[in-house]
Amino acid sequence: MSFPLLTATAAVPAVGAVLTAAVPAARRTAAKWLALLVSLVTLVLAAVVWAQFEPGGDRYQLTESHTWIKDFGVRYELGVDGIGVALIALTALLIPFIVLAGWHDADPLETSSRRWRPTQGFFALILMVEAMVILSFEATDVFLFYILFEAMLIPMYFLIGGFGDRAHTGSDENAAAQRSYAAVKFLLYNLVGGLIMLAAVIGLYVVAGNFSLTEIAEARANGSLDMATNTERLLFLGFFFAFAVKAPLWPLHTWLPNAMGEATAPVAVLITAVVDKVGTFAMLRFCLGLFPEASKWATPAIVVLALISIVYGALLAVGQRDIKRLVAYASISHFGFIILGIFAMTSQGQSGATLYMVNHGISTAALMLVAGFLISRRGSRLIADYGGVQKVAPVLAGTFLIGGLATLSLPGLAPFVSEFLVLVGAFERYPVAGIIATTGIVLAALYTLVLYQRTMTGPVKEEVRALPDLRARELAVVVPLIAVLIFLGVFPKPLTDVVNPAVRHTMSDVQQKDPEPQIQNVEAAK
């Protein structure tokens, strides 16, 4: 029996979470180092998965399959395609930086309510989220995926509600109320989506007789699975609704600004750069893979919703006074680009959407973590409380600028490649949608540069005059992320080589081919 590499990649952070939580209360530093070590071991295993994966090989590789609940046909079934491999690598790459960035976020802090922040629990919850997210990218059994999709809400709820941002302008009681509101809103939105998905999962079992993604695909291919049109559309809507909440897509997005605003900066990165990617990934794997005809039927409406997300998120980002909420609304705009690329139904669009998931995760992590370092120094999230930071902390300002430029998809940085491919893919099939989506680029430049101008340039405000520059631990977080952004911006081939074969399989699922290029005959025109 071959070594269960995929199981190990998820089991290491899960076991690490239990061990971290069990560290004695007085050994907080030991718990931090243990969590960091576990995250690095997971990164090594993810690198082995990447090395073992053969882009030109079978669609799902490194597969594992074991009977789990025999009476209901539920199996512990794992396998990765190129898209899953890329997102596992993203998750494993970001978690060590999240742990380092949050090194002191859960240190004991006595408040007016005399409550203490459990350090061990904070890092254990992060590792548990990592385990569930990685396993969700590997699951090829629909019921197993659903369990993971819902279970990851529990540790995220406690991370948002129990470990909020210390830079709060109100009283301790008000801060606790805001954290509780954000956590409950996050949980309720995602639980409603999950319950609707559960009904669709049960309906899929009634129609298909099993939960295996590969078996259902084979049955559809050989004609033994005959799914009525209305049934397929209803099941598609059940799955898509849950994924649109997780993504998030307008108008199901309103939980994200609250959650990111009230969470610590590392947890905010965990939300938007890691957990939310499960939603867009699942649209590719499950919506398009299980319900190809319904996906094409719903495409016009979804493209419209994606365009609204792009423009709406960017416009609200322009008007924000809170740094973290600005990044949250910018992420809503970026998720609109990802979903537009998926449902453009072109190879360029879907390749760009997958690259966008990875590149958005890295760029958002870089920007949000630097913003978190800035906020922790000043004790305020309000843009108006800053000014002239580049004169007192030039390294912090410089890294903040690079993260912002990546967010607006500057050529030479990784997000540019993915955004360009999404727009090319959209223009090929929906030219008007492509034109509207480009307004998101202009607005991104506006909110990013205005943010930098108001916080980093101009006269030095008295409150920021004594701000220290980035320390060694903070540089260890930011510099590698910026290096990856630059590397993938000038040389995206390692990602595209892995992703493109999986995209071709997805295009085959929905029986779509790229539109023929429109070449004008100049001589004939004359």
C-alpha cells in the first residue's frame, strides 16, 4: 500500500492542532514554536505533493479511497488535480506567515472584564482550519467535502469572535459586541448556505446513487446517469448558493467586511486568502463538474452578479475610512474577477481564475499583514489617523506600497497575469462584460493609491512620529511574500503548467471550446 501522502498533508496540521492546544498554559512560547514547526512540516508535504503530481497524467492523482459509511455509500475518497495542487500549495505557504504575523496577537491581555487570551487555542485553531481547508481541496467524495465545508466554520467562528483586533476605537465592551456580531454573522450566513447545500447533496445522492465525484462523472459520460433538466438546475443552485456565500459573491457578501474588520490581521488573511478560496474552487470542481448543462444555463446571471461584485466592491473600497474594511471590499471586487473567469467558459478565463485565487491570496496576505503591523503600532484602523509614515518607517511604507501595487495588478507582479487572462477570457465570449470589468482596474488604482497617499505621504502626524520600522520577525513575514509576487509576476510558468491541464478537463466537462478568433480580412474590407 502506497504512502497516503494526501492524508498526511492534512493530518499533520490536525494532529499539530491537538498537540498545540495541549501545551501547558505557562508554556505559551513553546506552543507558538510548535505551531510554526507544524506549519513548516505541512509546507514540506505540500511541496512533495507538487513534486509528485504529473500535469500530463491522470486527472486525479495520488488517490486514496476507503469505505467510510457503507450503508450510505460514503467513502473517504481523495485525489488532486492541478487546481487542487495549486491551492494546497497556497494554503501551506501562507499558514507559516500567518503564524509568524500573529505571534503576539493572542498573548495574555488583561481587560476590564479580566479575561485572558488563550495563546495555545489561537494557534491550534489556525492549524485546524489549515487541515480542513487542505482536505477540502483533496476530497472527491461530495459528502466528505460537505462535512469539511461546514466543519471549518467552527474554528473560524472562535478565531473571529474570541481573538478580535485590539485596535478598536470604542470601549472593551463595545469591541467585544462588535466581534460577537461579526462572528455570528459569519456563522449564520455560511450555515444557511451549507444547509441549502445539504439538501442538494441529498438530492444528488437520490439521483446518482452515490457521492463519488469520479463515479458520477463516469456515469454521465457513458450515459447511465440521466438527470432531468429541472432537477439538475435545482441541484446546481443549491451547491452554487453555498459556494457564492463562501466566495463571497454579491449580494451574499456582507459578512466579509465585518469579519475582516473585527478579526486580527492574520485571521483576516486566513479568511479571505485561504478559507474563501474553497468557495471558488468548489465552483470549478463541483458546479461545473457535476452540473455542466445547468452551469451553462446559469452563466449569464452569474456573469452579471460577478460584474456587480467587481464594480460594487471597488466603489465601496474607494469610500472606506477603515484600512481593513477597504481591503475587505477590494477582495469582494477581486472575487468578482475570479467568478467571471470561471463562468466565462474559456480556457484563458478559467486558467486566469485559478491563478487569481493563488495570486490574490499572496497579494492580500502581503498587504493585510503589513497593514496589521501598521495598525498594531498606532492602535487605530482609521485612515485619517495616519500621515507621513514613509518618513519615519520607510521599509514599512515600501512593503505596503508593493502590496498595494500587487492589489491593483501592476504589470510585473503576480496578480497582473491572472487578471489579464480573466479579461482576455471574458472578452472572447462576453465582450461587454469584459469592458465593464475593466472599470474595476481603474477603481483599484484609485483606492490603492489614495490609501497610500493618505497614510504614507504628506506631513508626519504627531501620533505616528515615533512609529518603529519593521522588525526582523515582521520582515521574515513580508519579504518572502513580496519575493513570490515578483517571481510569479515575471515567471508564472510553474503555475500555468500545473493548472492548464486541469482547466482543459473542466472545459471538457461542460463541453465548451474556446471561441474562434475573429480575424478581419483587411484586403476584403478594402
